Amino acid sequence: MTSANTEFMDTPNYSNQSACSPLPTPKAARLTLSPDQLERIHQATTFRELSQIRQELLDLTPLHSLKRAGELAPFAVIVNLIQDHIIRQGVTLAVMELAKRGVGEPPFPFAFIQFGSGGRCEQALISDQDNGLIYQVPSDADPSTREKALGYFHLLGATIVQGLEEVGYPPCQGNVTCVSLRWRGSIEQWLERLDGWAAHPIWENARYLLLASDARVLWGDSKLFTPVRERFRLLLANNPLLIGRLVSNTLHYRVPLGLFGRIIPEVQGRYRGAINLKYGVYLPIVNCVRHFALANGIFVSSTLERIALIREHGIWPQAFCDEVESHFRQLLGMRLIAPLHWQDGQYTSNSYIKLTELSPDSTVMTRTAMRLAIRLQRMTEKLPSVF
């Protein structure tokens, strides 16, 4: 059993200053990931124990006194490193669980894949599951062997999803988990799946393709997903129709900013006076950066790495890339404090920020980020015609 190869291009390079490197952490902060804490995660033997460790390491207490987006930004990297190690250990425990139950060891090499915010290394403190499995079946395997493998990986997917739910990660409401047959399979099945989605890019299939574009191998052999990513690259090459379908799937998010630059909060319900930070500004930027990356042959999963490569390839001016990166880092930090504004533990509340709880400069930054998101959406609308 091996963890993902951190040198694979899907895994953000945390030593790259222009991509995902952590900013200096405030000295008073206690939200850390030390070698001892890492060892404790890797020594966990049950999902319940892993759940307790997760609650302790992702304690919100250090964030209570922080109001400014710039102060919060460094914690986003730490939080995602913690989440990665906990989820990796969860997969390890699932494999061990099946062995204990007499099901046996994995019959073929496999990899556990993260999609969504987990694939992009952008998870908030409260995060759901978006994951899948890919495995390699020898070309000479007989039908009986293939059938047994299918049964094993079905049980493994169910064990992973159930175990991670116990740890504190609820399954995705859209059923994007490795217990679903759509999100697990052999390399050949994944290639057929990708071809089918691209050949019929209706809204749902375009959504699946976008999810696949954010994929990152978190556990197992990263090379197993390489053929799928390469096929994706070939499908998009010189294909403005497919690029257009992917673009049209994501430009429906409305940025809540009025004509005169006034932020428009919710006017009724329990989120009255708050804004949906996730859908109102964070995802619009994520989607636009993704589209420009894919259309220009950039196939990394992290938004910050995409921005870094867009800058390196000269697709956007350097100053504009710097502006997008700066605002995006601060948005990642602000997403961490949403649970503090509600303290109800609900996944939905993770998206909303109370404007009255923000510092004046964070409010200004949010407004500027919204203007930036609108500008990016207008640029992205024109993207298919460019190709």
C-alpha cells in the first residue's frame, strides 16, 4: 500500500512559490501539522479514532480572532494538508478492513481519486466526499478474475465512503463517490466513459467532464490516471464545440454585485444579510481559470497551479495573473471562517459569510474579487470562438 507520488503533475507542488506555497502563518496561530501530528494520523487504527484526530487538528479556535482575509490565507494550505493525510489514512483503513473481514487484498493495482475541491486542494473545514477509484486489469485476465475484481472494488468503494463518512466527510449529494459504478472502474472503462461523455456533451455529461478535469490521485499509483488525462487532452484539442459546452455549463453562476459596486446579500431566510461566497465569487473564478487552462492544454488540478502555468505560458498578462492569484488566496482563507459565522455544523452553512462579521478591508477585497469574477466570466464567454 503506497500513497500517491507527490511528484506527479496532478499533485500541487507546495514548494513552488507561484503556485500553492503557504504564506507566513501568524505567530499566534495554533492550527498546524507537525511531524508528531502526522505520525498520529498514520498510526490511527479505526475510523472513529481518525474522526477524533480530525476534529482536534481542524479546531476552529485559532481562527476566532482573525477577521482579515490576508491573515486567514495561510491556513488554507495547512487545512488541505491535514485533510489529505486524514483521507489517505481512511483509504488505508478501508483496505485493512476488507483484509480483516477475509475479503482479501486488492487484486490489482488501484488508485483513489479526489474530485471537486479535494482534487483542487481547496477544501474548506467542512467538506463532503467527491471521489472515485481506478484500477489496472491485466490484458490476459480471464472473465472470472475480472468479475472478482469488480466485486472487490465495489466493496472497497462502499467501505471507503462509509468510513470517511464516520470520519466527518458526508457523501456528495450528487453521488460522486467511489461506491457509484460511474466513478470507479478499470483504466479501459474510464477511457470509454470519457469518450462517451465527450461524444454526447449534454449538460450532465459536460458536468462529468469538468469533474474529471479536477481529478487528483491521493492514494495509490498516480500513473494509473495518466492515460485518462491524456485522453482528455486529445478530446479537447482543436475542439471548440466541446470547449463551448464545458463553458456554457458554468457561466450560470451569478455574482451578487450591483451596478454601483454594492454587494447584494441574501434578503430573506436564515442566511439573510450573508453572501454565498462559494457560488457567488469562489466558484466563478475557479471555473473561468479552469476553462482557460483546459483550452490551452494545461492539465493540472489546482487553481493556483493553473494560474501559475497560465502566467508562465503568457496566456494572461503577468499583472492580471498576480491579481487573480492574490484575490483567490484570500478567498480560500475566507472560506475557512464561514462555519464560525453559524456554528451549526451544517455543510450548507459552509458557503455563506456574514458581511457584518468581515473587517472593512476584507469587505473591500470581496467586492474587488467579485468585479474580477465578472471580468473573468466575460472573458470566458468569448473563449470558444477564439479556438
